[in-house]
Amino acid sequence: MILYNVTVNVESSIIDEWLGWMKDQHIPEVMATGCFKQHKILKLMQEDPEAQGSTYAVQYFAENMQAIDHYMEQHAPMLRQIHVERYGSKCVSFRTLLEEV
């Protein structure tokens, strides 16, 4: 199993709207690609006191690296662009890949 993790820091002023959009639109679109078997969205509980907003980990679980590669090549650029156009600098994110051992 491969975990594709997207860590996102979200400005306080848009958290509710962002969470709703992620749950109702973005995550279903990612899952509709067929590249992932399940997903989770988690909130970081111990924030840096100097951090702005809140931090979330959006996790997508794939069977293998081929599914990840397919997602990255065929779907990720468009889905990332939609997120950037919608939220701009109000969300800052980075991505990691982890392998279950």
C-alpha cells in the first residue's frame, strides 16, 4: 500500500468553506480517478503557536506505485490547478509518498 499524503495549512478565515469543498467536491473528484482505494482527512492537533490557521493531512491510499504514477501524470496537474485557482495563497501545501512496511 502506498500513501499519498497532502499536508495543507489553511488560513483561519476559510477553514469551514475549504473543509466543505474538500469533502463535497475535491476528494470525491480525486477518488473518482480510480487511482486510490480509500482516503482520510485529519487535522493536526498540536499546532505551532506561531502558525497561521490550521493544518490538515489529506491521505489517499493506493494499491501500488503504478496507480500513483497514473494519478500524477493524468489527474494531479488539473486537480491541483483547480485548488490553486480557488484558494491561492490562503492554502499552503506539500506532498509526500509513504510506503507501508
